[in-house]
Amino acid sequence: MKQASGLFVCLVLGAALSLSAQKPAPANIPAPGLEPRLRDRVMAVVDEDPILASEVERVVTLGLAEPKAGESDATFRRRILDGLVEQRLRFHEIDRYGFEQVPVDMIEQNVAAIRARFPNEEAFRKALRDVGLTQQALRQLVARQLLVLTHVEEQLGPRVFVDLDDITQYYRTTYTQDMQRQKLPVKPLDDVREQIRTILKEERLNKELDKWTEELRRNADIHLYFDKPPGDLPPVIKRIEKKGN
């Protein structure tokens, strides 16, 4: 039986990638005779909070999103950027409520889920180095995203209700059809009632999450620069590489 996974996707993407709490390093003044080399650039601005190209690259490098069949690289990266914009909107909203501590075991469980995407520890550490993250920074970002999920549960959860009729209908249609299609035994309703309740609650919570995010988007000041040529982008972030490095 396939479970809804929208909230988990939100968790992994936001946890591993968003660096809204970190400010870009100031640009160095070019030394005479050295040509500046573009290292990063702004791809979107959400209520004066920039999202950098490097953040999109982190999603790709850490394998936290995969292109769909036939999807071009540009479309894939644009989809990632849209997801980061939504994450930034949610972060801004929960910032208004202040931060609370997140249980360490929850943080470690979700870091482990990200780690499990790699064949070994060295590959995981290399990927973090490639995208400019330490394991401690990753844990901090995971903690922040867990705060988003807590907020969603507390603020949107009360809007979600699953009754016995909903569960019975799902059992007779979706669940039964899934089991028959996979040629698996159809378990009695009593054996899968709570599992179905969890699935339906998560599906409906994801719908509420989408509604909330769309409302945040309507009220936000968002500028996208993904499709604009470099010359039309806002000020870029430049770092000067010294000769011999």
C-alpha cells in the first residue's frame, strides 16, 4: 500500500538545502589585473531573502530530488527552485513564532535518512563538502525543518479529520485494488484500519499544507531570475581566486 510522502519530501529538501539563516560572504575587492570569477548568483528573492544558485545545486548534488522521465535539466532545476521558494515562505512564517528545541533523536533520524542515500560515509561526507555543508550545519537545518513540520501539525492538523466512513471507502477501493494489482492478499479491514487512517490524514494534511503555502505565496513579494540571462540578474556574489590556488 503506497503511503503519501509529501511531508517527508518537504523535510528532506528543506533540511538539507535551505541556507536562509546564513548570509553570503561580502565580495572581495579585485586585485589589479585579476579577472573576477562568478561563483554564485541570486536565482530568486522571497521577501528580500535571496535564494542562491548554489542552493539549487545542493539539491542535485545530494540527490534529494530526481528528474522526471523526459524532464530537461532546466525544467528539473526550475522545479527545485520552486520548492526552495516554498520552503523559504514557510521558514519566514514559523520565524514569527520563535524557535523551540527539537528532540535530538528526531534530528538524528532524519539526518540518517539523508545519509542512507549514499553508498558509504565517505561519499556522504564528500557530498557535504561539495555543497559547502558540515554535518553540524546539516543537523541545524534539519532541526529547523522539523520546526516547520511541528507548526504544520499544530496549526493545520486540527483541520484534518478522518472518520470511519472515509477509512471504509478507502479500504474498499484504493487499498483493495492496490493489493489485487500487486497480487497480494487483502487483509481484513480491522488489521489495516490505523494504517489507512494515517495515510488519509497525511494526504489531507498535505492538501492543507498546499493551501497554506499558496496563501503565503499570494501575500509574499517574490522575484524569480531563473530564466533571465546573467546580465539581467540582480547583483552577483563574486569571489576572487588568487593565483596559484
